[in-house]
Amino acid sequence: MQLVIRDLTVEYSSGGYRVRPIDGLDLDVEQGEIALLLGASGCGKTTLLSVIAAILRPTRGSVRLGDIEVTELGAQQLTDYRRSKVGIVFQAANLIKSLSALENVELPLVAAGVRSRAAHKRATDLLERVGLGDRIRHRPGQLSGGQQQRVAIARALALDPPVVLADEPTAHLDYIQVESVLLLLRDVAAEGRTVLIATHDERLLPLADRVVALSPEPSHEQVERRDVVLKPGDVVFEQGDLGDYVYVVEEGAIEIIRIRDDGSEELVTRVAPGGYFGELAPMFGIRRSATARAATPSRLLGLSLSDFRRRIRVGSNAGATSG
């Protein structure tokens, strides 16, 4: 099934602050494709998988799988969708420790009302397919990390869903274990399933038909210096924006503000002439953690990260701030 996402925005409260990990995302993934959701922790990879899996409702936007508009499903329709359309592979496998590999794979089948004998056969066939036919009676504690992930993939395939979502499936695996999991995920997609993998592991790049950078890092060398002149109240950037420039205050004063989940503002700091702000977003490829707004008539110098680092090395010692 084709997955089509349009203008997707997710906003929620975290620690009392308003967080928007996904803002206006458009994405198309064709049937049989593997799409990598690539980015640093906190960039919205797991959030996006949760929306596609109908675990989390977006603030705005459309998620369409085939002819199903996921954001418009009612309660019973959501249950049916989660059960029949989407299989999930979690980062830590999330197997039930007291159950065998076979019983873990049987679990979604039994929950869906599949008869015991048919569930047993389906689970056995899947475990044989992922190379664990001789481990079906082993509990998770008796399996390696790679073997546990293969059980998790078998479980995700139990009800033959058209979409498989994998959240950091190689996070705790060595290169030998990674290879077996990658080959299996490639085979899953080759059968006509749509596979989305959230990861920061660049070893997976050759596997992908499509790479979606959720925390793109700007090409700093191509960012030209910019002079910014502001009136009181003018906004330099907003909380949740992607970051490219680091700003040095040459005249005036800039307030760094965090927006709470109730819409109120918290003043983090005030940056005076000679100070700088906004270095963390371009440095780590993350979104802006605060809003920067002019408190007085101000003049700023916007620098690429490399220019900023050169400036620091030659003697600027003003304090850093959020963003």
C-alpha cells in the first residue's frame, strides 16, 4: 500500500513546554519501498512512526494508507487498523520474557481470534523463515540481541500487515547481528510491504529506497554571513524551527524565550552586545529549543557554524545560550 503524508504537524507538552517535533511534513512511500527516517534522538522519528501506527493523533495534517485516511478513523476502526495494517518492531524487541519465542509470535494471532492450531503453525513458519526454527522454545533471555529482533520481526509479520514500522531495530546490535536483521527487513519489503525504519544508524543507508532526514544538518560552508536589523518584538527564530545560523549581538538586546504548553512564555536569558545565541541547533542538527526575540532595536551578525567556531577560537568569550 502507498503511504501518503501531507502537512503533518505534531505538537505536545514535554516537561511543561510546548514541543513540535514534526512541522508540516510531506512524505510519499510506495508499496515495496524501504524508507529510512534518519536523524538524531528527539527529532521526531518515533513520533512519526506512532502517528502512522495510529497510536498518536497528529495536531494537523493527513496520513493516508492506500484508501484509508488514518486521521479520520473512529475507535473500532483504529483497533482494526492497528491489528491488520501495521506491524511494529520496537528498539528493544519488547518480547515478553516469560514466554518462548513461539509464544511471543503467537500472541497477536491469538489476540486476533486465530485458532490455536493455526496460530501455532503460522508462528512456527515465521520463526523458521527468520532462521530461528531451532530456537522456538527459547525464552528471550536465552537469545542474542539479533535473535530477539528476528523474533520481533516475525511477531510484526504475524497478521501479514502491508506496512512494517521498525524503531531503531539495530540500536543494540553488533555488525554480525545487524547484517541478519538488515537482510530480513529487505526481504520483508521485497514481498510488497511498505517498510519504514527510524534510525540514526548510517549503516542502514544502502538498504533504503528513500531517506527522510528529519533533522537535516545545514551545509554550513554555503551559509553566507548575514546582517540582521530588528525592531523591538521582531522574532529571529521560533521554538521548533530548524537551525542554520549562529547569531552574535552587535547592538541592542535579544530575549531567549521558551513557550510553555499553556501558551505562556518563560524568559530564559537576555543576550547583550558581544553575546551570542543559537549555536546548539546547527551544531547538533536539532530544532531550536527556544524563541529568540528582539527586546530593543537590535543589530545581529548571523554566522555559519564554521565561521562562528573561527570567531570563538580567536578570542570571543561571550556566554552561549539556548537554541
